[in-house]
Amino acid sequence: MFASAPPSNPIPSLFMRGRRNPLEKMFSPTSVAVVGASDRKGQVAGDIFRNLLLSPFGGAAYPINASRPHVHGVRAYPSISSIGQPVRS
């Protein structure tokens, strides 16, 4: 039992001084590129892309697939660099 309150962890405050949480970009991105996205059932990247389309994500979702022109009805790109704009968090 503590005689007083346990000491607080100073580490988060070092990261947060006037800035966003460093993990916010990872958990709240503004766009996502899914490499290997496809229409085939059971493919992990395809399922991830489909779930992004069905979720209230709200950002841009880009399927990356060099073999298909569209994935789940969305224009597919052969590479991330071919999107023509930055994929940002």
C-alpha cells in the first residue's frame, strides 16, 4: 500500500508538450494504402480493404494491386507511388 499516491509516469508528458499524441497518426490516419488488396475472398489484404470501405473510416483508401484495374469497385493502383498524391497519416 502506498503512503501517498503512486508517482506519475513523466514519459508521456515529454512527448505531449504542445503536440498531438505520437500514436494518433497510426490510429487515426487520413488515408490508407492496402498493398495486395484483391476481390478474392479469404485474402487478408482484400478483407482489410473491404472492411475499410464498409467502416466509418472517412479517409481515402487506396487498393494497391498491379494485376487488377479495380478492387471492390475502387480504382486500383500498381504501386503506392502511382497514386499521384501522398498517402498521409
